[in-house]
Amino acid sequence: MTRKLVVIGNGMAGMRTVEELIRAAPERYDITVFGAEPHGNYNRIMLTPVLFGAKSIADIMIHDFDWYKQHQITLHCGPDKAVVDVDRVQRCVIAEDGTVAYYDKLLIATGSLPLMLDIPGREVEGVLGFRDIADVETMIAKAASKRHAVILGGGLLGLEAANGLLQRGMHVSVINRAGHLLNRQLDRKAAGFLERELAAKGIQFQLGTTIVRVNSEDQHISSVELSNGTVLAADLLIMSTGIKPNISLAERIGLACQHGIEVDECMRTSDPAIFSVGECVQHRGELFGLVAPVYEQAKVCAQQLSGQADSQFKTLSSATMLKVTGIDLFSVGDFEGNADSQVLQLIDHQMGIYKKIVIRGDCVVGVILYGDTSDNAWYLNLVKNKTSIGSIRDRLMFGPTALAHAA
Ligand SMILES: Cc1cc2nc3c(=O)[nH]c(=O)nc-3n(C[C@H](O)[C@H](O)[C@H](O)COP(=O)(O)OP(=O)(O)OC[C@H]3O[C@@H](n4cnc5c(N)ncnc54)[C@H](O)[C@@H]3O)c2cc1C
């Protein structure tokens, strides 16, 4: 008998799981998907090029509405189809508009939400996060008629938003509480290279400070006040200070949650009929904000649901890149090091190149590449595979090409 699978969340993790599942076991489930956004499943990562004008919304669709039809998947999508309750005894989910769907297995893939800091005055028009198509459409519309954008947060998303709005003709300022940009991905030296390059493009920076008040006129943001006393004109404020797992539904229905929905190695929650994947989960205390581990979770979950394999999820090092045209940057692992580490560095100010390799014992544990990231995959593998580097250490800094020449 065909079982029923219901998926809450029509995003990258949930739909990657469904895609893998129908490949492995096409006949096993009747699948129903609920999504709170009025779209098919799209590549959220590509919202950045949509913002700066290199791609359209149609370009970034992974699964359009026809795909669901072709695979006999029932899709309920739009704000009124957001799931508001799950009856774990009757095994059914209930959407905002009253739509009900019964399940044998339930997959929760509700992603995360932008962290909106509780700054006085922020509940006005023009203050938003950078998470979905609606946010990008609002930013593009504002950029067409307004002048001043302020980004709170100098992390990856904040800088991508800053660059996108700059490309759209806005005057952009980035405010970052930490003293240097991308402080979770870069050390001070690499961040200095990045700041100079972005400043040369026209982005202004206020580092080591934060926004203490949002001022408005007619319920629309007009300026922001910083803790260092500066006041900046603002028609748009993008809050990009982090994300938080979207677990309100899971908490309400009594699943074990801490910061995220707790899952085991099989992506199973505290209810054996309910699985969870994506940025909403917490696995062995760890939360997720990049697509590589989320897709790995999807693979494991699909195998579990298909009943064909017994694979388990393990967290591996994920690398980060910045999607700003003309800026090549790569970072993975423990790039700061500690008392037990040794650090190899190469700096070329003229060429704008910085390389840092952190070694502990006989392995590379962290890497930063700035200006030339052509060998990033090789370094990533060294870190991921904990490769012994004893025999190649003298050429490590120069990458795989140098090794091939020496061989
Ligand atoms: C602008 C941007 C750029 C990014 N760039 C990168 C990058 O370069 N590299 C990288 O690795 N990662 C990047 N990411 C992160 C990446 O997009 C996420 O890791 C990935 O989307 C997580 O997938 P998810 O399915 O967990 O969440 P999402 O893709 O957010 O999907 C969750 C979905 O669930 C829906 N939902 C929530 N609650 C309900 C409910 N109650 N009922 C129904 N539906 C619900 C949401 O509306 C959403 O559509 C970026 C993210 C953004 C926003």
C-alpha cells in the first residue's frame, strides 16, 4: 500500500529530500508539500544575483509548478498554506486556511528566519531581512525610488546585500559591531583586503559600532542612529545579523527542541514518525547555515524514508565563498588557530593576494584564500579528509600545480 508523506517547507532542504526520495523509491509515497511562499522551490542562494540584476526569479527556480504535477506531488503553497498545527495522534497537519493532510511520515523543513534585532523604532516600513523572494522584490522596488541603504551586519549575507543594492544605484553603508568584516570567516588581514576592495567599489563602512535607534517619518524609516553618535540617512535598513532556526511549530507540537529541532544521525526527531532536515535542525548541538550540510541531511533522510539504506548524517567542514563579482575569497575550518597550531602565510599587497594555512599536528585544519581561490577545492579536501601533509608541507602554500611540477 502507498504510504503518505507530508512535507512542511517547500525550500531547499525539504525538496532536495523529496527529489532524492522519488529517485530512490518512486512508488513508495503519496507526497503532499506545504510551503508558506507562493512559489515553487527556488535556489535561495541565487537571491544574491537576482538582487544585483544578473538573474531573474525564473532563472533560479529548481522545481517549477509543472515539476510537482509531473511527479504527482500535491503542492499547497502561499501564506494561507503555512502549516499552523500538527495533530500527532491523528497524524495530520493543518494549514492556516484549514487545509488538512494526513501522513504516515512527516518531514519538517521549515528553514530559518532572519534575526531581527529589537532596536527601538524598528517596526516601520523599510526595515527587513534578506531571506526570500519577497525581501528581494522589496529591495529592488525601494532601490528604484530611494537613495540610502543601510545594512546592519558585515557577514556574508550583509555584504552580498550591500553589493546588490550598490549595483542598483543606492548609496550603501554597512554597520558591523565587530571591528572587521566577515569576522566568522576571515582574520583581520584578509578582512582588511576585503574592506579596501569593497570601499573602492563605493560601499561605506562603520565598524565596531551598531544601530541604537531607527527614526521614521510617516511610518517609513528615515535615518538610523549609531552607538558611536553618527546619524545616517536611511530609506532602507537590511538586518543581516544572523539567522535563527524556525522551530515555533515544532516546539508547539511538543518535539524535542533546543536551539533547533533535535535530530539523530538518521534525521529522526523525538517522534519516530517525524523527520526534520535543513536549517531548522540541531544535530549533536550543531546548527546549520549553509547548503552543503543541508543537502547531506536530505540525502540521509531520503534514504531513511525510502527504506533502502541505513546511512547516517555526519557533520563535515563546510567552506564559505562570497558572491560578489570580482572578489575571490574562500575560507574553511579553524582559520585562527591556537597555541598548538602553526601558521603559513603569503601576502602580496600589490596583487591583492593573501593565503593563510593553519596546521595542527600533521593536518591542515583551516585555510583562508583571498584574491586567488583557484585551488580552493584542493585545500577543502585536505581539511575535510584530514590528509597527512608531512611529505608535501614545503610546497603546501603553492597548491596542487606546484606538487604536480615537483613530481
Ligand atoms: C540571500 C541568501 C544567500 C545565500 N547564499 C548561500 C551560499 O552562497 N552558500 C550556502 O551554502 N548557503 C547560502 N545560503 C543559505 C541557504 O540558502 C540555506 O542553507 C538553505 O536555503 C537552507 O534550506 P532550508 O530548506 O533549511 O530552508 P529554506 O530554503 O529557507 O526553506 C524553508 C521553507 O520553509 C517554509 N516554511 C517555514 N515555515 C513553514 C510552515 N509553517 N508551513 C509551510 N512552509 C513553511 C519557508 O517559507 C521556506 O520556504 C544563502 C541564503 C540566503 C537567504
